[in-house]
Amino acid sequence: MGCRSAKGHVWQRINVRGSVWRCLRCGATQISSQMPRLETNPKQISEENKQKVSRLLPIYKDKLKDTWVFALEMRYGLNEESREYSYEEIAQVLGLSKLTVQKIIRGAIHSLEGLERKDRWRSSIKEDKYKNIMDA
């Protein structure tokens, strides 16, 4: 059933276990097994991550752990060879499991995004202070 709102459902969990959801717009309820799954395209996500990392890594390279930088450079071909390595190859070099390498890379991308947000926030604060000084 579609939501009465033109924008569609906005679901909120209404019980502790998270198995029952209610739409904030129309009040409809649904159990988790009936919830639609989000469609994700792994290739598109990988390409977005590659663009994000290639843009942000040179800026924040010194603020990340060496292992994180190494894993990101190998995964997204930002090293001298410009070759993209698989998770298995990176795991073999680092002596870690594939899952651990995936978590490291995910965490490093998240950290890069956080550092970028923090810098944007700081620059907006500086602009506000400057504007207040100029207005006075």
C-alpha cells in the first residue's frame, strides 16, 4: 500500500526488537520481513568511494594511520603502480583477514568524510566570526 503522502513512507521503529515499523506520515504499520530492501549497486558505490578517496586522501593523508593510507592506496590504485588490488591481495600483504581489510577501508573512508565535515564546519565558524566582526 502506498503512503497517502506524495513523498512516500517515512518508517520509524516502534518496538524494542525492531521488527515492527510505523510510517510517520500515514500511520501504516509493517513488520520487518515485509519492509522493502534498498537496491544497491556495488560497482556504483565502489566508483563513488574511489572518487571520494582520490579527492580527500591527499588532503588528510597525514591525519590517518599508515595502515589505513596503505590499504586505501592499494584498493583504489593511488600508489605508484596505479593498480587496484583486491581485498584478498591487501589482506595477504598486511597479514590480516579479508573481512578486517574491508572494515579498515570502510573505517578509513568514514574518517576521511568526518575530517572533511569537520574542516567545513570550522571554516563556516570562521566565516561567521569574520562576518560578525565586519558587521560590528
